[in-house]
Amino acid sequence: MFTVTILIIFFAFFAQSLLGFGGGLICIPLLSLFMPVQDVVSMVMIYQFSMGLLIFSTFKDIQWPFIIKMLPSMILGVCLGIALLNYLPGDVMRGILAGYILLHLARKHTKFDPLGKLIKWGDAHLAGFVGGMLNAMIGGGGPAFILYLKDKATLSSTFRASIIAVLMLSNIPRVIGTVGTGLLTTDLFITGMYAYPAFLLALYAGQKLHKKIPQDKFFFAVELLLASSATLLIIKILL
């Protein structure tokens, strides 16, 4: 089973390196099929926090005024997300993961976008709160931050830098809360470190191969995998 865990982590963060998203969205639902959701979210946080270290290479392009507006509500959202992760039953968390994936796919392929309408209505404060809560609870706060920042960034470089920054800033209280509440145990941390070379190799491979792999076909494969993982999560809940 450890080999399967390493392969899932490798593929998920290879996809993130190749497409710019997908690390947590791919590996957390898949790993949750045979591991407790709380353990998966806590362990994957190690890799998501590491991704945030890219902030040092993009610092000059960050649009700080928009991020600062989100910070207070984002911290509150992280606190709520950690509490929900700590106390909600595993099957409820799996249901939330499955619903989150299906909403993500619906937003990509239809006009059904409740999260987008919610963020547009609530602006920076709601984007920060929802993004922080989802990031701490299921490792998937990116879409809320993206929906807010996509209209604020004038260049792709500033958009990418701002997303990296806000995810990094939301992961700092997330790490503190996850460690402080005992969600990230020593055993989980050691398991995460065993898989860390696969994570680094995935990032390297994604950077090297991103021009050689047809991204539209790979993106389709990722979405098919997401739909399958949501279906399997629902089946696991029902059984």
C-alpha cells in the first residue's frame, strides 16, 4: 500500500507541476479511499507547504494589497477548517471531497458555478474565509483564491505569484493548527518524509516534460481520474 501512496503522490504533483494545479485535488481523494481523510489531509499538507516555498522566487510579482484584504478572514477560515477536519466523521469528509470534485468539474464544463457567484458577491473577505476553510479542511482552497484574484491580476506572472503567496500564507496557520491539535502525528510526518523524494521527482519531471506532453490530453485524463475518484468515494460511503 505504501507503493500505491508514493505513486499517487508522484502523479498528483507531476500534474500540478505540469498544469499548475491539482496536487491536493488529485491525491487527497484517492488516498482517502484507503486512509483516514484526516490523516491524508494532514500528510499532504507537508507537500502543499513545500510548494509555497516558491514564494521566494516570485516575491517581486506579488500583488500584496489584494492579499492583505483576504488575510483576517482567511485566518478565521483556517481555524474553522481545522476544527471541522478534527471533528467531522470520515464519511462526511469523504462526501465533502466528492461534492467538491463534482462542483469543480461542473464549473469547468457548465455554467453552474455557485462558488464563483459566492466569491463575486463576498469579494476579498469571503474569498479569504472560504479559501482558508477549504484549504485547512480538505487541502483545496485554491479555487476560491483563484476566483477572487483572476480579475485583479493584470499579468500571468503577477497572478501566479499572488496565488503562490496566498496559499503559502494560508498554510502557515494551517501547519500550526494541524500540529497543535495533534492531527499531524510523528508517524504521519515520517510517512510523508519517506514519500518526499517522489514529490521532488514529480516537480522536476513536470518542469522537464511540460512542453513534450500534450496538455489537453493530460488534462482530460486528470479530469477523468477526478470523476472516478469522486464516484469511488461515494461508493465507499454507501458501502
